[in-house]
Amino acid sequence: MKVRVKYMAVLRGLSEVPEKVIDFNGSTLGELVEFLRGAEPGPIRSRMFDEGNRMRPDIVVFINDSDSTLTGGLASPLKDGDEVVFLPSVHGG
């Protein structure tokens, strides 16, 4: 399956290629995240994942412009041609 992956905000600067088509064997967001954890270089991995290799809670993921928490979170189904956007939320005071 091929999906378009986009990294936004600070992730964009940490990725060697901030927008790309990924060809992977899987059908869910969780499987894509697992693939990316193994495929991406250290700087983006350390920003996206905690010490327990879980995606950090401040990373919001959109599938075709819909928040993935509304479609099943990591169990959200993906289909060929989907666009998946990773956006770290911004906090401040």
C-alpha cells in the first residue's frame, strides 16, 4: 500500500524528506507508525517517540484531513492513496 506522509511544524525540519510517498505492508495507522519508527532517522524519531517507543501524546495525526482520534486512533484503517499528516501541537504560555 502507498500513502502520502507529511510532517508539519518542527517535524518538517527534522525530516530529511518532509513529504513523501511511503510503500509499506500494512492497513492501519498503527502499522504505518511502526514502519516509520524503524525507517526514519534519529532526530525525527526522538521527537515523535518517547523512551518507551510510543508516539508522543502531543503529535496529532490527520488522515485525509480528519483527526485520527475520530476514526480509531492507531487502529484507524488506511487505504492506498491516503494522506497522513503528523503535526505536533503547540503549547505555550
